[in-house]
Amino acid sequence: MPVPLTFKIHHKSKENAARTGTVTTPHGSFRTPAFMPVGTRGTVKGLTPQQIRATGSDIILNNAFHLMLRPTDKRIAELGGVHAFMKWNRPILTDSGGYQAWSMADINTIDEDGVTFKSYIDGATIRMTPEFSIEIQNNLGADIIMAFDDCPSSVEPQSQNLARRRHALTTRDGVLTENQHELRLLQSLDRTARWLERCDVAHQKKDIQALFGIVQGGVNLDLRARSVEQVCNVDLPGYAIGGVAVGESPEKIVEVVKFTANLLPEEKPRYLMGVGYERDLVAAVASGMDMFDCVLPTRNARNAHAFTKNGHLNLRNACFKDDIGVIEEGCTCASCAAGNSRAYLAHLFKCKEMLGGTLLSIHNIHHFQSLMIDIRLAIEDNSWSALPKRWPVLTMS
């Protein structure tokens, strides 16, 4: 049987566990560490595939749950698969829908067999099981597909820092004591292991689609170790760390990722899901992680928030309305290269013109891809300790 994915390690840092490599898929290869822009519904909001590619992005992420709802995975399959559908002839990874069971807690219930969602489009009841998630992803045709997992809150539901999510989780799961929450985490990782076995059996395109398993366990390191053993018991092309950046502190994220990454197979690509800010990415790479995704570059861009090497800017602030400088001096992104000023961007956001979000999304994604380039160079020439000098934002709280 043909191999759907290969991973070659090129360099290892002498200062930490960071490494560079190349992942090869049926739709091409990408260098690691790699950052994947999020194109949830088959589009990185406001950008054409050509614009995405010009940022230096080699792989993007789509979401199986959202595409299943609209236009449906079957329709996309009939139209040639997600690559042809969105005209992106490069690698694509699809998230399974397990994360939505956490982020959309107000419209779903979870049991041993799967998750019952209420469609946010028409209110219809949708039953998502491991088998159905894999069927959807087989239809979509992404190069890397994710196992359907049980992703609980890493902290007690009532401790969530986001009010809307705190309300949704406590409404569904109740107020949990520390012991009750630990039992929920234990349930989730055992269930995730059982669901992974079901995903592996259901996977019908193992020759062209690489299935990754997902490690759970919250911030409990013993549970993380147990989950790694369970998940890696199924031989897969790659593995992911899930259930971080879902309520815990940045310090806890670093602790959990460093501990867990060290337990994952060295010869397989390691994917940290849903993280994050520059300092989080650098810490994760130093721990040995290879792949990342996050909505921050584009979501923040649509809200006038620019990422730069020297810190973050809110272009809605009055100080930028007469600023003729580009978003970031020395930046080679298409937005800065064209000479678009901070004043112009501020004007676009003030007028609610969609071009503002597009131009800033181009810059922000390019910012994260530039960080990946510099990280890879720092690993290759053993200059890791000099990275914060080139990226002052890494030392900012």
C-alpha cells in the first residue's frame, strides 16, 4: 500500500528539542516547524489561494464539521474534493469536529458513542460519531485527517476565563469539583483511545490520507502520559497534542507541551493543535513540536490587530490615523511592500471596509510564516539563543 505521508528530520537543535524537517503528502511537501493558517469553511477569510501562498504558507487547515454542514462533504466530493473546490493545490489538514464539541458546548451533548449537535444553520439534529467524522474527511479528501476525540475543558467548567464558554460548559456539564473534573479528564482520554480505534477501522483511504491521533489529559501530566501510551498504541503517520489553550494559563501550556512532546514518537510529525501566540509557538518548537495552527493571525486582523516583531498594534487607536508608515518597517509582506500605510489601514477599519481585514490578514500570516523561517534558521545554524534579539515580542508578557 502506498504511504500517504513521509517525514524526514533534517536538523536538531543543540540547545533544546527543536528540530527541522520535511513532511511530504500527495499534494506536495512543507517544511517544519510549520504554521497552518485556518480556513475553516474552505476559505482563509478574505484571501485568495494566491494571496495565502504569497504569505509563505505551504499547508492550510479546513474544518470537517463546518464543511459537513455547508455545502456538505458529499457535495465537495462530487466537485472533486476540497483541493479542487477551493483551488488550493497544496497540502490540507482537516480537523475532525472533536474541538467543536468543546467550543460549541451550548449546542451539543456527549455520550460514549459520539456527540449530538444542534445545527447552527437550521437547528437540525446532527449525530457525529468517530465513523461519521472519518467518512466526512474521506469525502473531503484532505492530505492529513484528524481522529475524532473527546476534548474536555482543561480546567473546571466554572473556571473558564471566557464568560460565554463558561456559561455553555457549566450549563452542559455542571459545576465540577477538582476530583470530578479529574474523573471527566480520565473519561475523555479513555474514550478518545476507544474512538481512535474506531476511526482507524473506519478510515477508507489510508493510501492517500494520513490519520493523526490526538493526545488528551488536560494539565494532569500523569493523564497525559497515559493518553500518549493509549494513542500511540495505534500505529499512525503522526500524532497531535489536543486539549491545550482551552482555558489554562500560558505557563501550563508550556509545561504540558514540553512533557507530552518528549513522550511522542521521535520519527513521526508532532502537531500542537490551536496554539497560538509567538511565545507559545517558540516554546512548543523548543519542546520538539513540528506543526501548528491558530486563528489568531486572521481573526485578530479582522479586528484591526496587527502582529509585529516588536509587539502588537491596534490600528483603531487614534495615534495611527495620521501615521504614514507601513504596518511594520522592513516587512516584506504584500501589504507592506505595496506601501499601505497605518493611516490607510486605520481609515479602512473606521469605514468598515473589508479590504482592511484582507490587507492585515496578509501581513499577520506573513508575520507568523517569517517567524517559522527564522525558527528553522536558528535550529539549522545553532543560534537559538539569539532568536529573541530578532523577535523582541518573544520577551514581552
